[in-house]
Amino acid sequence: MAEPHSFRSNGQETIEVEEDGHLRSVTINGREHLKLYLIIKGNQVS
């Protein structure tokens, strides 16, 4: 089951959705940013 987590930082709303312990999507101010978010966090993107 997907678990959304929402938070605000520097005036931006970020919603992260995790499913089975894996980050499935990141939405910042209503726009999808998963690959960019993973690169910033230092994770590999396939």
C-alpha cells in the first residue's frame, strides 16, 4: 500500500510516496520530480 508523506520547506510543498519501502514518486509544488530528487539525494537512477 502506498504511503504519502507531505511536508513544506522553503515555501515548497513536497509529497513523497513510498510503496513496499521504496520511494515511488516525488511531487514538488504539483510537478513530478522523482529522478531529479534521487540524483540530488545521491541515489542511482535507472
